[in-house]
Amino acid sequence: MKAFIILPLLLASAGAMADTPLRSLVYYTTAARQNQPDFSADSMRGQSFALRKWGVSQSLPSCATCHTDRPGEAGRHAITGKPIAALSPAASPKRFSNPAKVEKWFKRNCNEVLGRACTSAEKADFIKFVMEDQAS
Amino acid sequence: MKRLALVLSIFASLPVLADSERTATRLTPQYQAECGSCHVAFPPGLLSKADWQKTMARLDKHFGTDASVDAKTHQAILGYLERNAGSRSAPQAAAEPRITATNWFRKEHREVPGSVWKDARVKTAANCVACHSGAEQGRYGESEIAVPGMQRRHEEN
């Protein structure tokens, strides 16, 4: 019920607040708590998620296939060879700063690599992992 | 005399015009954002209207990846591609039209040695920017071509 109140509030404030990776993290954490009230994002879980080979796509087996296994490192599209800016907001300031873009890429890439949509919990863990790269 | 010079200069520039008109269309920010993330935003003039329609009809299975966009974006991009499509068609038999399979592409790149296509920095013929440094901005002019492995030594690293 709590999440039911918080979510619309978060969405309503989207215009007023600057969109940051933290905002995305809070958004997906809140969504995950609807199913799992004690959920809290975990960067280690995010890391194993990013490195896991899902066995769905041959050319794109894991997130790390294109994004490398370190969020601070620039990647390369495994099929086209096009350079991909590092995922870490510390290395690429624009990362995770546009919620619509974040959703778009989770939708495409999760479909691709996992063969299904990612859960809010998985997204929160992933963002936490990517954000913590600042420290390393 | 002046007129003669003008006529001559127009003739001299004709081959250049014929060549660049296929890549001359302005790449809109939306097209670049939606179709220029995984690969360079290809100039719309490089495929025919029917080719683009075919491509847009199966974005969820776009060369083995899910490149789907929402309905509104889809409509806008399809319109942009249809308006700016060229007359060149990819081979009819292909399920997915490929720019690199058109006769035009093959002819333009006939002088590129086979070793270049296999170079790790090139990886695929669709990786325009590997040699055309202005490709992200839709520029493919001769002056902006630098082929990996064919540069001077000090540029190798």
C-alpha cells in the first residue's frame, strides 16, 4: 500500500527533480518492494547478473559481452563493432539520467540477452552495481 | 567567357554530386538516437522505400536483435525513411535488406582489400565509422577516409 502512494509521488516529481542514476535506483527499488517488501538493491547481485551467461542469444550471451565486465570501461557492440560508452555514470555522465531511455534499453537488452523482461529488482541491482563503480 | 567557366565548373562537379546525393540527407536527432546507437545511423538514401518498409516491419527481429521502438517513434522514423529513401534496392531475395549487399556499395568499395574487412577494428562492413571518420554525422567524403592498417605507421597506435 505504501508503495502505491510513493510511486505516483515519485512520478509526479519527475519534472521538478533532476533525473539522476539515483532516481532510477529509487524508482526500481520502490517498484521491487511491491513484491518483496524487504528488498534492497545489492551491487554484488548486480554484478553477477551482468556477468551471467544466460544461454539465450549466441552472439549476445551476457550484458558483459558488449559492456565489458567493468562498468567504468567502454564497450563495443558484439555484432556491429560500434563503440559503446562506459555504463558507469562516473565515466559517462549522461548514463541513467533519462528514465525513458533507461526503460527503453532495459526492454531491448533484457529481451535480447535474457529472453524476457527484467524484473524491477534486477534493474535496481544492476544500477547499484554500475553506480558503485565510482569508488573503484 | 564567364559563362563557359561556369558551365565547365558545373560539369566538373557533376560526379561529386551524383555520389554524395545518396548520403546527403540530414540525419534527424530522433533518427540518430533511435537508429544510431548500435550502428551508425545509415543515410536513408542508401536503400529504397520498399527496403526501409521491409526493415521497419520487423524491428523486433532486426538482424538477430530486438530493435523495436514504440508506435509513435516507429511511425515518425518510417515516414522519415520513406521521404528520404533512394532508388537503389538491396537484392530482392534477402529477407532483410542490407546496404552492404547493394551493387552500389560493392562498387564503391571494390578497391578495399579483403584484409581490411577482416581487421578487428573493422569487424563488419556495416561498421562505417571504422574508415569513414565523419560517418556519425553522415559524412562519407573521400577526404574523411582513413582505412585501418593502411595508415602511416605513427597513426597505428
